[in-house]
Amino acid sequence: MKFARFFDLAGLAMRWWQRHTHAASRLPLTVALVLAGIGMFAVGTGYTLLWREHVDGIRIHAAGLRNQIDVLQTIYLRANADFLEGFGTARQASFAWPVARVGAAVASFQQLEQGYANSPKDAATVRLLREETARWAWQLAEISVNARLEGQRASVDSARLLDANRLLEQIVAQLASLREAQTAILHAGSESANQHIEIEGIVLALSALVACSLLGYAFIAHYREGLARQRVRVIAEEHERRFQGYFEHHPLPMLIFDVDTLQIITANRAAATQYGTTRDDLCARNMASLYAQADMAAFRRDLSKMHSTATSSGAAGICRQRRADGTPVYVDLSFHFLTYAKRKACFITAIDVTERKRAELALRLRSRALDAIGNGVLISRAEEDGEVIEYANPAFERITGYALSEMIGHDYASLCGGRSERELLPQIRASIAKGSDSTVLLQSRRANGAPFWNQMDMASVSDERGALAYHITVVSDLTELIESRDRVVMQARRDALTDLPNRLTLRELVDQAIKEERGFALLFMDLDRFKDVNDSLGHGAGDRLLRKVAERLSACLGSDSVVTRYGGDEFVAMLGRPHEDGRLAALLERVTHAFEAPVSLDDTQLRVQMSIGVACYPADGADAETLLKHADLAMYEVKGRGRNGIERFKRNLADAADQRIALLRRLRDAVDRNAFELVYQPQIDVREHRLCGVEALIRWRDPQIGTVSPSTFIPLAEENGMIEQMGEWVLHTACAQAKQWAHIYPRLRMSVNVSPSQLAREDFCDVVRRALAASQLASPQLELEITESALVVPGALPALHTLNQMGLSIAIDDFGIGYSSLSYLRTFHADRLKIDMSFVRGIGVNRTDEAIIRAVLALARNLDFDIVAEGVESADQLAFLRASGCHVMQGYYFAKPLPAAEIPAYFARFEAASPIAYAAASAVSDR
Ligand code: C2E
Ligand code: MG
Ligand code: MG
């Protein structure tokens, strides 16, 4: 019954224990219980053994005491028997207590006294016994001593004997009592031992049972523990298998790497695809290979930060990695620290957000572009009754002057309240609704009411159902553009210098008149020698002169005529109905009259003359171009005739122009073929009677049009950009020729004419160097003749200085006929001045010319110039020049320009002739 209860309780405890203890904590508890069971068993057994030893000790002690008591009883009985036996003998006194017996009794008493050492009462009884024994022995001895022998029989004092017997009885009774006590102890010990043996059996059985139960439980627990462990292992393996499957097939890129070495331990397929490699390759890599050098430090920093935080998982945010081929990939990184394959590892998911990043960047860029763009951008929600503004960029605020807060939620048209918007916006919306984007230019108003030119480009944005949802309006403030365009249009139609209408306006007026078939005359006016004003007084003066001319022309023309600046120093006036009432003649008269008075420019009074060519519509041409060309031709005719005049266009002028064009074509061909030759005109030093030089002069004999004068084709070549090529040929040919003659006449100087446009070329000095190098001619034997106008060509002066330094001499040709500026003589010191033949021609005819010649000669002497007089044709001219101090001359009087082949013969004749026979020398063949 007791056992059943015990097992119930044990079962209950077991269930509680199982329910409330974890598998992990069960083992030590089990061990503790087993140890408790074994302990209980050991304690029970030990206690039983000790108790038994104790009880046995008591029993042995009692048995020992009882034995001693028995020994004493035997001693008494024998002493008494021996007393009785020896009674009546002579030795009867020593029979009861011999010494041996007394010794035995004393030994027994000592034993008893020791045995009862812990029991004072019994010890006192033993001491009493010892005294009584002694007393009894004494009584016996007295009896024996006092006995009287009466024959064979001895008589004793019976009273004493009775006392002795009583004492013996008392002693025996006390001994019996002591013995009984010990016997009782022995009995009690036996009984107690028996009872204990029973209890021992029970305790041992119970201990064995508890120990067995606990051992059984321990065994079962161990077994169950094993089962649990196995189950855990199976579950773990299942988890591992599931994890592997989940990991490998998961669409998100995942990988696990060693936190210490950064070695990638494993990676799934998605990761391999993302990084553009195989799983094996990825697993052989280190995390560092997924980062560019520059990003690696950030990765390490993030990793240690993540590692140091208390959480084992988290998000590291977006970072930049790179694929196997080096291209960057932006990933959103999540991490989880774990132990994997017994290593400290980090599990990461790296979601490719490159596209999102790009999209974000694109969005940011677009948003930034919207902020930065100079055009206003407006996003408005299309409502039935208007456009509700949802967004406006800073430029829109800047252009319109409205703050964004004022605009949001308002209707655009009502805001920028121009009437044009209100009228136009519905139209624009309607056209957008039909699917086309729309652009309009209109005048809007800013917040402060100021108008501005607004180019509005509107586009629609549909919602997901395709319905119109928003409008995007780009507002471009074109105010400045339109105003500057208007300005440009104005400027394009007017001449900036004179503020007269320009040639474009003239063209429009002419075209318009022709279209309306209204008759008109064009007066093409070109200032005579305007270039000289520019060259001598400077371009500023030239401009001022043009403005004054423009003012005078405007003043003298009526309201029905227009004067325009055609370009340079050319003005064109257009006069309606020229033939009515002599209107044209009257106009020409007014123009001529207008310039009779000189124009004052600073301190200079300039007489302005002009060459005017007239062409009339419809007589002289059917279109603007022809009419202008014909008026120009008529003007050139005036120029050709010596300037300062008026010429009406005639048919033959057009023919001459045509001829000019034909000539140009032939000239171009001749230049290409170098179809020229050089003739050489001697220069004579009359004082020394010496041929000091020759001037090379170009000749062109065309097979179709015959010989053409250089005065005709040289300007043509200059105007049409052919002079450089032609001039180079002249230089090379003349130098080569001079070299040939050098051995006949070593001091001969070769003079070559150079056009201003040749001198303007940057490489002109190189051209000269090449000619000298090619011919091997010494540079002092070469002289270049330039006109005064060449001195003002940009870059001419440095080139002339260089040429001078190269050893060449420079002569100023035709000196005195241009707007000669003596200041040029100061900036550049030429070697020679060639007095123009027009002055020589005046010798003996015109005193002014003679005076000029004398003045030039005096100037030359003072400034240390050599002088050559050109075009000397007569002995008088020669005589005048010699008398005036000019000794070097060139002219038909001495020789006409000669072909190279004739020069040696001329030299020979010249040297043979006497100094006064110059006339004879001039009698050479006329070339
Ligand atoms: P220029 O340099 O002043 O040459 C002198 C011109 O006067 C030459 O005319 C010559 O034949 C002519 N002449 C010389 N003595 C007399 C004379 O006593 N009476 C008259 N009436 N004329 C005389 P040409 O050869 O017709 O040359 C005309 C101009 O053509 C030259 O004037 C020169 O400026 C230019 N020219 C000639 N050849 C060349 C050349 O090779 N290159 C360049 N750039 N210009 C050249
Ligand atoms: Mg010349
Ligand atoms: Mg000349």
C-alpha cells in the first residue's frame, strides 16, 4: 500500500519534472538523483552496520559481566562447599578461601568493577559484594577458628554460622540480581537485533528499490535523451537540406562569407548570375573582388560596424559592388551573422538595385535639370474649367515673377492673366486634345504687369486609362531674343555708320517698284579717291567724311527719292518717275550743287567729288541686279574717263563689261600657264654715263585678244587675287635674268614692281628669299618698287624692314601722285624715290610740276634718298632734271622696255656711245 503511494508520487514528480525541465537541464538533474539514490543506499547500509556493531558491543559486554558473575557464583559455591568439607579438620580454616580462590575472586571483582564503570549503581553493588565477600570469608574463618572439636565431631557456633549463611545468601541473591540484569540486557539486545534485522531488510529493500528506480529512470532518461538528440540532428539535417534548397534556388542573390578572411564560403545561383560568373568561381573569390579598390574601405567599415552592433542581422543599405567583368552594380545589402561550417560567417542578400539607382539618378538629374533650366516649366492638372498648377520650376517663378506658393492650386490662365492666354489657351488645349503638342508665341504679363514674349510649348500627359491628366507647359521668355531680333532686323536694313537705309533695303525697294511696275532711276555714286582719304587721314576721318556725304545727299533728295549706302564709299539713290518734268536732271543738278562746297573734316577742307552712273527702269534693265550692275558700269565709265562726272548707262558699257569678263577669263588662263614675258627698261646714271639698272616690266600677249597693257591687266589681277602668283613668277624670272647678266655687268640693279597685295602676304619675304636662293642672285642687286599706297598695307612696314635687312633696296614708285604722306617717309626710309612721269611730262609745260620736281629733289637730298626720274622722253626734260640735280633717269629718251635678248646689245651700244649722245641711244627699236 505504502509502495503504491510512493510510486504514484514518483510518477507525478517525473511528469512534472519532464514538463518543467528542458532536455538540456535534465541530465545534471538525473545524475544528481542517481547520486542521491546511491547516497541513500550507502547511508542506510552504513547506519545498519554501525548500529549492529553497537548492539553487538552491548551484548558482548553483558555476556562478559554475566560470565564473571557466574565465575563468582561458582567461587562462592565452591568456597562454601570447601568450608563445609573442611569443617572439623585441623586445616579447616584454609579450606574455604585459599589464596588462589581469593585471587580469582579479586580478579572477577576487578573485571566487574571495570564492566560497571559506566553504571555507578551496579559498580556500588559490586563494591558491596566485595565487602560482603570479605566479611563472609572472615565469618567463615572465625567459625572455623572457634569450632571445638568434640571427638570426631566439631561443634560450631551456630549463630555465627547462621549469620554466615545469611550473608552468603545475600551475596548470592545480589549476584543473581546482577546476573539477571545482564541476562535481561542480553535478551533485550537479541530482541532489538532481531527487530533491526527486519528494519534493515526493509531499508535495504527500499534503498535498492529507489536506487533501481533512479537507475532505471536514468537509463530511460539517457535513452530518451539520445532519442531527442537524434531527433534534433534529424531536424537539423532536414533544416540544413531545406536551407540549402532554399538558398540555392532563392531568386535573391545570397552569399555567405567568412567574417575574418572575407573568403566567400558559398553563394547561390542568383548571386553567380548577378556577378556574371559561375558559382564555383564565386565561391573561390574573396569579398574584396566584388568591390572596386575605392569602395573596399567603406565595405570594411560597414562590416566592422555591423559586427560590433548588438544585433546579428540588419540592413547595410545600398552600396556599390562590381561584377566579374568590372562593371559596377548597385546592391541593397542585408546581413546576418551566423556560424556556418564552424566558421564565423556573414550571410548577405545583395539585391541588384542598379536599375533603380539609375532611375533615381535619372530622376534626380531630370529634377535638377528642371531646376537648372532657363526655361520655365509648369505642370498643371487638366481640369474641365482650367489648368490647376501643381508644379513650377524656379525659372518659371523667375520669368513670371510669381512665387510658387502663389501658383500652386491656381489656374494658369487666370494667374498670368494676359488676354491672349485666356483666348489662346482653350485653343491650345483643344489642339493638344487632338493628340498634337502645341507651340505658340504670345505676349504674357509678369506678376508686376510687365509684358513679355512668351513662347509656350504645351504637351499632354495621359493617365493609365489614356485620359488626359496633365499638361506640361514650357515657357520660354523670348523678350530679349525678339527685341534683339527686331534690333537686328532694323540694323540689317540700315547702315550703322550713316544710318541710311542699306543695300538690303534698296533691294527691297527696287524689287517692290519693279513688282508694281513703277518707273525709277538708280544713281550709283562713288566718291573719287576716297581710298586716299582713308590712307592719308586715317579711317576715322574716312568714316566722318562718309557721314557728312550721307547727310548732304539726304538733304538734297526729295521725299519721293531714297538714298542708301551701298557699301564702302558707294551710295545709291533711287528716284521715282525720273523722266517726269526733268526730275532726274534736277536731282543730278542738286547733287552736284550739294558738293560744290568743300567738306570740313577737323582742320582739313576736302573737296568731295564723285562719279555717278545712272540706270533707269525699265529701259536699262528688268531686274534689280541688272539695273544696279548697269548703273555701276556707267559709274566706272566716269571713273575711266577721269572721275567726277555723271554717265547714263549705254549698251556699249555693258559690252565693255562683258569684254572685261572675257579678259579676266583669259588672264586667269594666262596666270595658270605663266604665259607672260618680261621686258627690261634701262635706268641711266647720266652723270657717270652708266647703266645702273633695269626695271622689269611684265608683258602679256594673248593669242586671241592681242597685247594687253599691264595698266589694264595688273589691276584686274590684283582685284581677282591673281597678282601673288603672277608676282612670284616675275620675281623668279627677273632674278634669274639678273643673275645671267651679272657677269657682263656686275653693278646692274634689277628693279621689280611689287603690288600692295603681294606685300600684304605674310610669306612675302619668304617668296623673295626663295627667288634669290633659286637664282643665286646677290640681294643687293635686287630692288623692289612699291607704290606709296603699299606703305599703308597692314604688315607692309615690318616686311619692308626685313627685306631691307636682307640687303635689298626699296624704291617708292610713282612718287607724288597718291595722297603722299610724308610721315611714311619717316617711319620707313626707302632707298630711292621714283618721280612719277606725270610730273616729268609737265617740265617746260607746267611750272607747278617743275616746282614739285625741284621740291622732291631737295627733299631727297635732305633726307638722303636717291632719285630716279621716270618717263624722260626729251632732251629738255633731261636737261631740266640734270640742272635740278637728278642724275638717274628712265624713259623712252634712253630706251623703251627691251626684251632680255636685246639688253646685251643695248649695253654694248650704250657703252660705245659718248655721254652726250643719249638721243642716239634712245633710237633703239620701240617695244
Ligand atoms: P611703272 O612701274 O611706273 O612703270 C613705268 C611705266 O612707264 C611702264 O609702263 C613703262 O613702259 C612706261 N614708260 C617708261 N618710260 C616711258 C616714257 O618715256 N614715256 C611713256 N609714255 N611711258 C614710259 P608699263 O610697262 O605699261 O607698266 C605700267 C605699270 O604697270 C607700271 O608702272 C607698273 O606699275 C605696272 N607693272 C608693270 N610690270 C609690272 C610687274 O611686273 N608687276 C607689277 N606689280 N606691276 C607692273
Ligand atoms: Mg615701276
Ligand atoms: Mg612708275
